[in-house]
Amino acid sequence: MSDEIESERPRYKRTNFIKPIPESGCCNLSCPFCYVGILYTKNITSSETEKSKLEHDDPSWEVEWIESNFSAVLNCKNCSNEVFCLGDGRVSEVQFEDEDGYSRDYVTEYKPKYFHPPIPQFLIAEWIPSEIKVKINDAFALAYCDFASCGNKLRVVVEEVMNSIDPDGKGVRLHKRIEALKEENEKIKEFLMAIKWLGNEASHEGELQEYEVAFAFKTLKLILDKVFIDPSIERETQELKLHAQHINRDAVKAR
């Protein structure tokens, strides 16, 4: 099993959820209003930062040094609501094949940091307790701009889930509560523990990586489905289980 966990580590570290905002067309983001539609870029504006402008005087300056801030309005084709986005722009070189062979050009990649309303990482079922919904939405709001704070919020969600599973355990350390879960919740124990460890890392080290937050959201969705919809759901993949085991094993080693 140890070798299997290690073989899965590279795939785990390639997991991400942040995609650039296109200047036009589909953003591949779910609408936070209707949860059904996909967002499209309606308009986008950007301006080069003052720091970036000053760097033009550097003799070694290159186009790829250009940095900008952008704002965008995204529109849902299903419900017509609008979402507002802010972020950073970076110029990069792209190569492409044309009739003259290979050519190159420069494009600006717009990386989102803030959305209003927040972009959902998954659909929150209506029967999820309201106190848990609030905490999940808090995590959604931080997902693109602050991975560590997002990890802290996801740990709080785990605490709220434990309060639903074991109301009498309030006040007991979260680690101890998860370890004490009864047999009917055995299958989510390692997933809860993995998110707890990521939250601890976010608090103590002050940082998390995008792939860790991506894993936590996928895992949280699975936990919520098993706790509040159907405990017999067998949707967890071997990949998620191996990632959870990898996080838990490394956390124990580091103690």
C-alpha cells in the first residue's frame, strides 16, 4: 500500500481548479445563482500595474515581465445573472503553426482571484444544515485568493459536520472525535482526518497549495453526500483514498 500511495503522489500534485478567464467565450465555471448554467465572459478590462510600467526602463526588459490587474463581468447563459471577477494578468509567449511554419505571439493570461458572488466548487444540497452551508460558502469565497484561509474554513466545516454526526462531542478535540467515529461512519474517517490535517497545516505553516485545496473540496463533497444523503454511496475513488492516506501518513510522520 505504501508504494501505491507514493505512485499516486505526482497525480495528486497536478490537481487544480483555477483556470484563466478568457477575453471572450466560455469560462468553464458554474453559475453561483442557478448552479445549472456556465459562465461566459461578457467584458474584461485591464491596466498595467505601476510597478510593471517602471520595469520598462530596465535594459533587460522583456514583454513577459508585464503584469496587470483586471476586472471582468461574467454572464450566465441559463439565468442571465452576472458575476464580477477581479484578478491578475501576466503576459506569456505562445508558439503556433501557420503557413510560414512556426510563429510566436504574446498573450495575456487572466488569473482570477475574487468572484462576487463566490464560484461554487460543488453543488450544496438543499438539505445540508444551514450552519454548514454558510461555512462552505465562506470557503468558496477564499478558494481563489487565499489557499491557507480556505483550508482553515474547510477545517471548520469538518467540525460542523462532526457536530451533526456527534452532537454530544462538542468541546472534545476534533482529532479525538474523528478517531472515535462509530462503524457506520468508518468509511469517511480518513477523509475527515485528511481535511483536518490540511486545516492544521494552513494554520501552523500559513500556506497550502492549490492541489491540496482541490483535494479538500472533492473530499468534502463526498463526505457531505455520505453523511446527509446516503451512507451507502460508494462514489469514493481509489485516487481520493490514496490521497487521503498520503496526507494522513505524512501528518503523523511530522508530529
